[in-house]
Amino acid sequence: MASTKEYLEFILEQLTGLDDVSYRAMMGEYILYYRGRVFGGIYDDRLLVKPVPAAVKMMPDAEMEFPYDGAKKMILVDDIDDRDFLCMLIENMWEELPERKKR
């Protein structure tokens, strides 16, 4: 099942407190970037983020789920209604995210 554009727009609206959030559509899903680094994505209308230490610390009881078959597990963010928490989560994760690979 592909993610809906409406869900993407909702998540982007929740993240308006951050500068430089972008996305890229990929096979019916969306990869999410903050300041040029991938922090997660939208898969089957679920917000999943990379399991970096900052994210694990902020959501110690969160479920880990596969974004798609064959992928590594990611953290399911289920409290998508809390704008402040989402922005703080992504901001805290940034330093621990790998830099974008050069082509």
C-alpha cells in the first residue's frame, strides 16, 4: 500500500517549526530529510524514523517496524499530533544522522 499525499502534507505541516525539511517520493512512499540528511520516511501512512540514539532515548518504548520487506527496522512515531515533540525529536536526531552520500 502506498502512502497518501494527504498524510505527507500533514506530517510536513507538523514539522513547520523546523527549517529545511524536504522530501523525495520513492515508489509510492516518501523519504524525509532535515537539513540535507535522511531522518526517516513515510511508509504505508506511518512516520518511521532512523533508530539513532537520540530517537531511542526520546521514545524508549516505541515499536520498531519494517518500512518495507528487506529493510532494516525503524522507530514508529505514533504521537504525530504533538508538533513540539516531533520538531524536538528531529532536531535532536540531526547530529547523529549520516551525511548525504556524494554521487
